[in-house]
Amino acid sequence: MRRPTAPRLPARPLSLAAVFVIPLIAAVVGAAFAVVVGRQYLSRRKPYQAVWALALAMFGVAAAFEAAGQLAGWSDATYKGYYLFGGMLNVGWLGIGSLLLLVPARAGRVAVIVMALISLICVVAVLVSHTDPALLKAQVPARGAIDTPAVLPLVTNLGGSLLLIGGAAWSAWQSFRAGAPRNRVLGLAVLAAGAFIVAGGHSYAQTKGVYALQPVSEAVGIVAMFAGYAVIEARRGLARAKPRTA
């Protein structure tokens, strides 16, 4: 007697597999980047490193939510997690980390407090918001998938992007003029370019409706930022490893 076979589940489109891998890569790189910067904070105790480690961890969490949503289908919880950490918070905190390198300590503490208050408002706004089930059916949901006030991501992302990209570009230019080691100048330039790719890709995707570009720009941008940071730190590692002569 022939055994009954279980009904086959409908196959997921191949494009879904390809898209979900991209934010997964971004999540892994963002988490690794956060660990590296976090370990440096534990040894050097620089406030900007603590803020960057926090922001990069948020980036990794957001990308993980994005990968889960694209793999298993978006839910209210996964989209809110992605939007809170990726669409609202991480860029703003990256910008604050950059600001701490450029301003006196007192001004930096004020900026951290202001960003913490904005973050609290963002958390409340996302928790009480509603998502659009129809838009969440897409692999990469379009603008309007959540009804949070548009001014919140505008403030955190625009302000954070300007601080992050501008801070890195300014530091690269100042290092170049001061005759700093080439790896520092190059690393800062690559870091600034990576931040621009993330911010520019997100803005282009949202304004032009090319939403599939968004996870690609996030992955490419975070890889470039990590590479730039690694280039900056490479010379420091060599200097520490070089034995002192009598």
C-alpha cells in the first residue's frame, strides 16, 4: 500500500532568498564592528567609543530584524524593531559619537542627554504606532508601512548623517593637512564614504521608491565603514606591537 505524501508547501521566490542574505550580512558585520569598538572602549575608556558601540549594536539588531522579516515575512513586531533601531536610532547615535570627538566634554554630555530624550520619544512613538499589513507583505516594505511622526526619523537621520559624514570627512581633511599617516587619512575617507552610502542609499530608495536598494546600501555601507575603521586602527596596532629600542 502506498504511503500518503505530505502536501508540499509553496516554494518561496528565489528573489526572497537573495534579498534576505543582504541584511543578514549587514547584521553580522554590524555586530562584529560593535564588538570591536566595545572592546576598545573597555581598554581606552573613550566616551565616543561607548556611543559608537551602542549605535553599531543597534545597526546589527535592526539588520537582524530586517533579515528575519524578509525570510519569514514581516510582522508588526519585526517591522517595529527594524524601524526603531534602524530607521530612527542608530544613525542619530553614530552622529553623537562623532560629535563627541569634535566638541568639549560638557557640550558632548548635553548632546548625549538630548539624544537620550529623543530616543525615549522614538521608543514611545513606535510602541503606540500602527503598521500597514498590506505594505508589510512586500519583501522590502514601502514608505508608510508605519504611522510614526515623520519628523522623528528626519531629525535623527538627517542630523546624525550630517554629523557622522561631516565629522569623518572633516577629520580626514584635517589629518591630511596635518601630514598624518596615510592609513588614518585613507581610513577616515573610507569611513565617511561608507556612512554616505548608507544615508544616500536610504534617501534615494525612499524618495524614488526603489526600496530594494535600501538593504544593499546598508550592507555595502557598513562593510565600508568597518574597513575604514580597521585601516585607521591598523597603524596603532603595529605601533603597540613594535618593540622599544634602548
